[in-house]
Amino acid sequence: MSGYVEGILVILLLNVIFAYAVYWPLAAGQLNLGVAGFVGIGAYVSAYASNEFGIPPYIACVGAGFVAFALALVIAVPVLRTKGIYLALATFAFGQVLQSLFLNLEIVGGAAGYPVISYIGVGGIAVCTAAVFLITAFLDRTRFGLNMVAVHDDEAVSDLFGINVRAYQALAFALGAGFAGFGGALYGHHFSYIEPQNYSILFSISIVLFVLLGGTQTVVGPLVGAAFFTLLPEVLRGSEEWRYAIFAVCIIVIMIPRPQGLITSDQLSALRQFLVRDRLREERHG
Amino acid sequence: MLEQQLINGLMLGGIYVLVAVAFTLTIGILNFLNFSIPGIFMLSGVFTWFLLKSGVHWALALAGAIAIGAAASFVVERFTYRWMRSSDHYVPLVSSMGFLILFENLVLVQWGSDLQRVVTPFADLNIRPGSLVISIPQLVSLVLAVCLVAGLQQLLQRTQMGRALRAIAENATTAEILGIGVVSLVPAVFVIGGLFAALGGMLFALNYQQVHPFMGEEVALKGISAMVIGGMGNVWGSVLGGLLIGIVEVLSIHFLNADFVDFTVYGLLLLILFFKPTGLLGASKIVREKF
């Protein structure tokens, strides 16, 4: 595998993890614009743990994911007092505060950044991404996922049916943050350097963009969105300076016919029905 | 020189006010966080620089820059809100963000990413009461910002169009049933918002004398915070929030250091959201009449 292809592949894999970090809160109807902050938490915690205490990198990464998860559970208490656009803005503000903390924390290098000694290769990241995808796909098919959809569609009715709405919202938020932290930890260990400037609102927004573009109704939507966002600018690389302009036009044009994203649940169930019908017909004739 | 810092903060706040008003209009009336606003702010700033540089008379150059911003905002409406008004509140955010990326990269392709120096005809106009320095263009900007907000308030309160817009803000479907031309009024919201953002961009270019393709982002984030702190959907709230953020920003540079600006400004935003999510200018008022 050439260095170029490997580089793209790593970015793609990490973007898929980040996409699921945004997917879970969105599945419960929350727009998290502070993902970058949790990604940063994961990166710094894991790097500090493996640098200073010699903890093996994979354990440090998973641990950092749990730290981000726990922090999100704590912060969810005040953040979830807000709703809709206010919630999005509260997470935005929280992400900005975290970023300025990273920039000012001298113990991890402040604005100059923080080097990471141990290394995780592309194979390890691929396994971790697969794990995140499988966990998401599994949870989505359990009662947990079903309740999440109910909370997204109608909070009041879900409440009436005995679903603990607040708990599900907090869990969705924290689960997303946990994935974000895990992804951030892997990022730091692969690129061997953490720059606080990376964890800006623009990073959060671009992840949200690819999840919304892929579609939030299904588990594959974020995967498609992440692939689209990572690969399209590379495909357009031939057109050099125009590529991001063309890319932007693609986003605008796609959203007009498909405001719910590229992949919707109707589409998937139509596909499933189509396949099932074929099989039934075969059985009847055969 | 605390007094001088306070003056600088107010002047900076004047720009935030204009951007916050642009955001608050689309949020208040359409419940849509319009992320193309930083792009429109930037377009107008960059065109101020370009038109002044190419020797156009300053009055024409400034009018041209604002017209371009408003026109861009009109185009944004055609391709975003018009198509997605029945979807979740965060869906049109994607395509408005697409426009921000598009505008930034078009300017990047045309003029590159360098910081461009704006040569303005009013650079050295100052008044000096005592030891203070007040730049006249900045003072004019601030006064203009407040006057325009007052004008907008009158437009929303007293005219037929304002009444129609408030009805849409209350409930777009009911407004449509009652015979309000929602489809024809929404572009007006975008153009008015675009005018405010464009004016902000133009004044920023004139006052701080530098433009670049990404100048809108930082200012827009402060503008959004100003909107929330003042009270979303409330135009006077935007004024209060904008000026407050300008002052907080300048004071945290003065007393702490430049690295702490984001910490104090967004920390303040977070606290407001936790304890008074409806902003400083009261909840009941917004709920009852929204403006």
C-alpha cells in the first residue's frame, strides 16, 4: 500500500469513528457541535497516560474513550436542560471552552502541541473502526436503539410509554462522546503529535456535515457520508484549487433532492422488500 | 488605559451586533441557524477591499459591497431554506454551510488566502477627547448599527410586512393558511439579514483594514454567542449581547492575555445557556411576541 493510499485510509477510518460520535446524539435528536472537544479530551488523556505512565497504547485509547464518556455524562446534566438549537449552541460553547483549555494547559504543551511516543498503525485503527461500527449496528437493533428512535420522534409520547427520556438522551450524548474520545486517542497515537488548534468548531461542524449528508436514519448513513466527505476532495484533486468549491456545490446540490441525507430508512426497507420479494418469487416458481 | 479599552470593546461590539442581528432574524422567524452568514460577511469585506483597490469612488464601492452581500444571501435562500422547510431544524444547516465553503473557496481561488490590506479614504479620521482616541469611522459604525436595529424593530412592529413576518415566526403553516405569502416573504428575511451581515463585513474591512477569505468565521462565532447571550430572536438582545461580548473580549485581553479570550467569551455563553437559556432580555417577552 503506498503512503498516499494509507494516509487517506487512516483518515477515512478515523472519520467513520467520529461520524458515529455525532450519529448517536443525533439519533436521540441532539445536535452535538462540541465533538472536537471530546476528541481532544481523548487524544490528550490517552497520550498523557501512555507517555507518562507507560500504559499500553490500546488500553490508553479505550480508557480515554471511557474518560470522555464519563465527562459527557457529567456535563449532560446541565447541557440537557436545554433543547433543540439551544442544546447545539451549548455543546458548541463547551467545545470552544475545552479548546481554549487545551491551548493554555502547559502540562501538555499548550499551544505548541504535545508529542505522543507510542504508535498505532493502520491495521489497529481498522480493527477499532470495525469495532465501533459493530457496536453501533448491534445497539441499533436492540431495544436501546428502538427507544432512541422513539425519543427522537416524540419525547412526550416516549415518556408516556415509560421510557426514561432524560436517561436515554444522556446516554446517547455520552456514547457519542466516548466514541469521539476513542477516535481522538487513536488519531494522536497514529500521527504521533497532538495540535490543540485542530480541535476547533470547524472540525466539529465538518463531522456533523458528513453525518447529515449521509443521513441519520440508518446506521450505514454516517459511513456513507464519511466516505463521501473523505474521498470526494481526493477524487477532485485533479482540479487543484477548484476542488473545495466543486465539493461545496456537490453538498448544496445533493441536499436539495435529499434533505434527509443520502441513505434513508425508507430506501433501505424498499431495498429489503425488493430482495425478499425476489426470493419469494423464486421459491414459488422453483 | 481602561477607558480606551472599553471604547475599543464597544466599537468591536458594534460589528458583532450587526452579525448577531443577521443570525437572530433567520433564527427568530424561520428557526434556522444560517451558517452562510459568515460567508456573506466575508464577501462584502473582500469586495470592499477589491472595489476600493480598483479605484471605484468610495461611495460606490461601499454600496457595491453591500449589494453583493445581499444578492448572495438571496441566492442562498433559493438553494437552502426553500427546499427544506419541513425537515428537522438542523438540516438546512448543511447546505448553508455548503455555501460558506463555496464562498470562501471562490474568494480563495480568485485572490488567494493572503491577508489583504484595505486602503481606506478615512484611515486617519480621529477625535481625541483628553487622552482617548476615537476613530470616527468606528463611531459612525456603532451609531449606524444601533440606528439600523431601531429601524428593524420599527419595521417588524409597525408595518404590514413586519406583522406578516411575526405571524410566520409564530407558526408558518397557520400564517400560510391565513393568506400570508410565506414563499415570497422568506427571501425578504434573507435579504435583510444579508444586508446586516454585509454591512458588518464592510465596516470590519474599513475599521480594521484587513480582509482574507476566512475572516467571517471568528466574527460569526462571536455573533452567534452575542445573539444567545442577549436572547435569541430578540433584536435588542443582539445589541446588548454584541456590545457585551466586545467589552468582555477586550477586557480579557487587557487583564488576562489574548489566549484566554475564547475561554471567557464561550464560558460566559455556556453559563448563560445553563442558567438563563432564553438570554438576558427575558423569556416571557420572547415567547409572547418574539420581537
